Amino acid sequence: MNAFNVFSGMVAALTEGGDARKLSQVRDDRFVGTASNASAVAETWTDPDVRKERMTRDRVQVTLPSGEVRTYRSVRDAFRGLHLPDSKHIRFRLKLKQERVRNWTRDDGRLYRFEIVPLLA
């Protein structure tokens, strides 16, 4: 069986009198983590619409199948508290943020109504 070796080209270049420095690529500073985007991010805060969206804090209100209403700090906290599948909360949260109200149905048919409500200070 002939196995593929990802380092074969580099080893061949070095054993034939090559220089390892020739194998490395020259990279632009923007891509090696030395450049900062802090000034660009700071500038976005001057836009009133962006500022308003970033400062908005919401809670999640869940109506249980029994009719009881519970409020949670986040969708993830709600999923954990209700023993819903944690792996599904991110996609559900994205859709909930768009629609503001969304239902979750368990495999056994129980329906949970999620609603985004404003945080009252």
C-alpha cells in the first residue's frame, strides 16, 4: 500500500540541498494577526442605529405546554432549563431573533412558545 505523505515535497527539497526558507510563503501583516481592527470597530459605534442595536438587551419568555410562563436570560438558558437539545439552540435563536416569536415542538408533541421580550431596567 502506497501511503500519501504531506511532507514528501518538503523533505525532498531539503535532502536535495534545498533551503527550507524558500518553502515558506511571505505573508501580508493583515493575515498574521498583527493588524488591529479596533479603530474600525470604534468608528462603527458612532452610527446611532448600530449603537442602539448593540445596547439593546432582551430576555426570552417561554410559554410551557401547561400554560406556565417562564423568563430566561437567553435562549441557551431556556433550552438548558427546559431540557431541550442544546445542539439546536443556536439555529433556533437566529430564527427567533428574526421572527421575535417562534414555537419549538418536542418529539413527543409538546409545544413551547418562545418570545423575545425587552429587558426592563
